[in-house]
Amino acid sequence: MSLDIQSIRKDFPILEQQVYGKPYIYFDSAATALRPLQVLNAVTKIYKEFNGNPHRGSHYMSNQTTLAYEAVRDKVQKFINAPSREEVIFTKGATEGVNLVAYSFGDAFISEGDEIIITEMEHHANIVPWQLLAQRKKAKVKVLPITDRGELIVSELDNLITPKTKLVAVNMVSNVLGTVNPIQDIIEKAHSKNVKVLIDAAQGIQHVKTDVQKLDCDFLVFSGHKIYGPTGVGCLYGKKDLLDAMPPFLSGGEMIEKVSFDGTTFNSLPYKFEAGTPNFTEVIGMGAALDYVNNIGLENIAAYEHELLEYATLKLKQIDGMRIFGDADNKASVISFLVGSAHHYDMGMFLDKMGFAVRTGHHCAEPLMDRYGVHGTVRVSLAIYNTKEEIDKLAAAIEKVAGMLQ
Ligand code: PLP
């Protein structure tokens, strides 16, 4: 299906802005995607028309909010094909989801000497919570290496997994290299040795059809703001038997069944893990974002992004001194690069003044930067509203800036 990108672009009014008197060209969707009007309208509607704290009042507005909030749980369940709605926990984002599992699963299931396996291409959000867990429990974090092309050496898992291994935590798509990881294989390998698997889908959910039943992953996390939704909201999917066996993470209102000064009992799933007033406005906005993606079709979005990725890769490769990090067979629309001796930060600064929003730095993946022996890169991430014309302009701008910086 051919998409009408010009009409899609109209859904994103921010693209009409200028920066420094130049048209705004947004290539930083992997950091946070732009939000379409449909999402902005859904959020505004809550504040304007039916504000009320969900689950906490018997009045009309509170009931309306509860219905809308819980309807998003059903949407997420369907979007990721979770077996039941109780297995969908609203969080504030992927980071909170990983932390929830690291604390709660860690508390219940990790003991001294146990091992957790992560990979060389993880975001700090899927590294540091495991390191802290390892410190608390005197456990060990092991690392699955990658090839120079930026692909996981999955066969190494056979050596890394031991009877002490309790969990593998791996991203679905690398935020730096764009690699789409063979998570199905990883899950099968881990499960064959009775090891649980957490999938960090922060960069995957918006590009790759996600079916948690087919994957059979034990946990999966993502953030709403990377899939055209609001900030401050995301999801944790977990298998019911595991979530039931895990102690609460945050505590307070709503996650309880009965509180007395003699002791407290806890609410059932999913509420056991949703303490305090949730970001209900943002949750409802995320529901609108999922509707938006469903209406266009994730597979159509992915196909268009792939076309852009191939076009941009070809264009950028023509630039003298271009070094692209990540050349996996299966890539999502993320390109990290350096040109000649130009510093990534200088490149980003000049591009910014020319109207381009790109990401520079270590991308919260310092161990991966160490792996490639660099301090940082420039990252271009492509989404549904980007065009080949924008890529042409970017390539010309990079060439110009590289010339100035040599
Ligand atoms: N995992 C990956 C692969 C990411 O790229 C990011 C953010 O960039 C995160 C986790 C953390 O997401 P958030 O900051 O939305 O919690």
C-alpha cells in the first residue's frame, strides 16, 4: 500500500515550525517521536471534558476516565497480543518497566551467585538496573558480545548460560545500530535452559509487529513517547504466573486490597503494580497513538521506513569519510555515523543551525561506544513523517559541514 505521506505530515503540526528561520526537519524520532493531532486532541479532551481520577470516585467524570483508561489496556493487550489484560501494567516508560522487573523479579528470584545476561548493545536503561540488582544480591551480570557489523553473536549464549543464569535481558532493536535482534531465537535458547527473558522493545514496538504469545517472552517493556504517544507513559507486559509471584514494586494507593496498621494485603493484577494516581491522561493519549498506528498499519509504516532507510544509507555512504555504525542484515530506520575527523557534537551543532534535529553523543549506550572505540556518533532516526527530500537535504548539509570541519 502506498501511503500519502504529505497528508500524514499534516497530522504533525510541529513540522510546520521553523527553527533559526529554516524549515524544521526532524530526524530524532528514536529519542522521542512527534505526536499527531489525534494524540494531542485525545489529551486535550481529557483536561477539557472529562477530568477525573480513575478508579477513585463514583462520580461521572471519574467513571468516564476509568473507562477510557481501562480501554487502553485492552488496546495494548491487542497490540502486543497479550493473553490477558491483567498482564498489561502501565508504567511511566520502558525504564520504569525494566526497574520494576529488576526490583520485583530480582527480589523474588535472584540470589547470591545467580547470573543475568545482557548484551553489548543495550541502552543504559537495560544495563544499570541489572548492575544495581547484582550489587544488592551479590549476583553477576554477563554480556553477550556483538560482531563488528553490529549483530549479536547468539551462539555465544550456549557458553554464557549456566545453571546459575536466571534471566536474559535484550533489546528488540538497538537504538544506536538499528539492528533488529533475533529475539525469537534468543528466547527459545534461553527457555530451553529454563532461563526467563525480558525484551526491551523501546525501539522495536514502533517498527516491528510484536506478538508476545508468539515470542513467548516472559517480560516486555516499551515507552509511549517513541510510538507517537505522550511522554511519561509506557507498558510492562509480564506473564501472569510470574507477575503473581513477584512482590509489589512501588506501593501506596490503589495497589492494595486492605490496609491496616497490622499489615496490608495487595490488589490483584494489574493494579498490584500501579501504585498512586497513574498518568491517566497520557495513558489515554497512548491509546490514541496506538489507534493512529493501527489506522495506517504498522506493516505499512515499517515498509515506508525501510524504503527511507535504504535511501538514506545509500545517500550517506556517498559522502567522503562516512563511517556508518551498524550494518546488520535486519535493520530498523536508525543510522549512526561519523564523518572523517569531524566531532559528532560539532556536526550536530552545525546541523542544528541548519534546521536539522539529529541526536549526538553516546546515546545512553556507553559500553557500545567503547566496543567501537568512539566517544559518540551522530544518529539519524527516520519515522513515518520523514521524506526522501529531507534526506537529500540532510546529505547535502552533512557533506557541507564535514568539509568545514576537516
Ligand atoms: N531502551 C532503549 C533501547 C532505548 O532506546 C531507550 C530510550 O531511548 C530506553 C530503553 C529507555 O526509554 P525511556 O527513556 O522512554 O524509558
